[in-house]
Amino acid sequence: MKGDTSRKPSASLVFEFQFDEPPEKLWRAISTPGLRESWLPAADLADPEPSVVTPGTALRYRMRDGEPPYGESTVTFRVAASPGGGSSLHVIHELPGQGHVRRTPANSNDPPLMRAA
């Protein structure tokens, strides 16, 4: 919103998807490694096993960038039944600890540091 300075920038992305399939089928697609591999390859994960599991409801995976500086993030999948039938999937991708990282632009034009001899 224009002029709204009360909101802090978020270090997470949240997506919601609706499916006609029942929650059990959606849960199987995100929790079974062979099925998950087709849309979330183990190579993108810091650990192919979920770090948090709430059976039938939520999974959390740690992800790692494939290039330096190899930053890590978490992605949480939450499955719920939709009121009109079918199911909903919430995907929350978070960058932990972003409040403590100092970002320096590549063209910061800082003067070089010189050491005293």
C-alpha cells in the first residue's frame, strides 16, 4: 500500500492451491519420496528427509541453493480438506535468519580498506 510503513518486509513466500483430489491423495504426493522427486528433486534439498512431519497435515523440508554461497531455506507444505470438497495446499517458503544478514550491494562504491604498515 502506498504510504504504509507499518509493514515490515517478509522473508517468506506463501502460496495456496486448491485441488479436486482428497487430502489423502495430496498428502501421498508430497510425503512419498518417489512421487515427490518428480516435482521437488532431492538434489534441491539439504536433507531428503523432512525436518518436521505432522502426519496427514504438514511437512517441512530444508532446501539448499545449488550455487555459492549455498544459502538454506525451509519450505513447509500444509494439507487441509476444503469446505466444498477436495483439498487445499499451502506452500510456505521461508528464509530463516534474514533479519541478521547484512546485505551489501555489488556496486556499493565503498572505498577500499588500507592497512597500516
